[in-house]
Amino acid sequence: MAPPVFYHMPFSPCSRGALLVARMLGVEVEVRNVNLFAGEQLKPEFVKLNPQHTIPTLDDNGFVVVDSHAIATYLADKYGNDDKFYPKDVNKRSLVDQRLYFDAGVLYKRLRDICFPVFFQNVDTIPEEKKKSVHEALGWLEEYLKPTGWVAGDNITIADALCVSSVTTYIAEGIDLKNYPQVTSWLANCQKNIPDFDAVDRVGADVFHAAFKSKLKPGEI
């Protein structure tokens, strides 16, 4: 059976997070880059695959999964050799799921609230209220990390991979982490513990930063 095809854009924090999960699990995927800015996601063959034409998209030999968090749980359930990254225990799994939803609905949502107007609506400044909302989210993440140093339990899980790709994108948006020692330490631990972290996440975050900064007024970040 052929490896799953992972439609990816390194620029996208969601896509990077799901690909980090594949690396954590040791799942071989065929990465196919899709350039959203060139409109490649609107090609008929891709829209047929994913009517929402979003990245990432996973095609596992004809079974298609969309949304980074759904892809992460699918890969963990189908290909994980054990359940340490996505526990089978109901209580432990519920905690991981909650943090995945926290990323989707809070961490990622708030970074998108900043970057979408810049990239697609010709906005060249970052409103203070949006910066404050990011710092509020980081404050919650700081508290989640205090018990164990990981976002959901005693060890690294798929939730860490999704959350960390949002946080590295905060940094790319010019957000300072100096007031968040738990977040800073956790970021370093993710870098150490997730295979190919720099190649998957840091390179993509650097590309994001350069593109984002180029759209802003000089000195904005």
C-alpha cells in the first residue's frame, strides 16, 4: 500500500503541526506542496479531493481527511505503535482532545485574526486588541503547562505538536514570549523531542515571518 499523501504548505502553522505529528509517530507520508497564494488549491482535482480547498489535506489511499487536528488524531489512531501520543484511556484522551480544541479555537484562531487581514485585506498594522488577545491565550497556555511541562498530561502528545506550531507562528508575528517562562521552556523541549522539528516547523515559520513582515508598515514588528 502506498504511503498517505499529505498536501502541505510550509507557510501554514496548521499544516506544519499535522506534519510534526506524522514525524512524531514515524509515519511515512508523501508530501506534496500546494501554493495557496498561487491558487493551486483551487485546481479542479484538488477541489474534488477537498471541497473546502484547505491545507493540510491527507489522502490515505482514497480515504481523505481534512483539518490538521482531524489528521493528527487519524494518524495517531491508525498508525501509532502505542497510545503514548494519543492515549486510549478516556480521561487522558479527553485532556488531549481539549487541548486540540484549545489550539483550533483559541491559539490558532487568534493568530489567524492577526495574519488574515494582513495577507488578504491589505492591512499593514496589528491592532493592539488583537495583540492583547494573543497574550491572553499565551497566559492560558502558561497555566496549562505548569503541572508537567506538557500541554496535556505527563508526556508529549499530539496536542503539543499542534499547539507549538501556533506558538512559533506567534513569534513570527512579532509576539514576545519573555513573560511566559513555561511556554519558552516547553518550546525548547518540543524542539528537542519532535523529530525534524526545525526542518518542518522552524523553516516554515521563518518563511511566514518574512512574508508577514513584508506586508506591514516598517517597524511594526
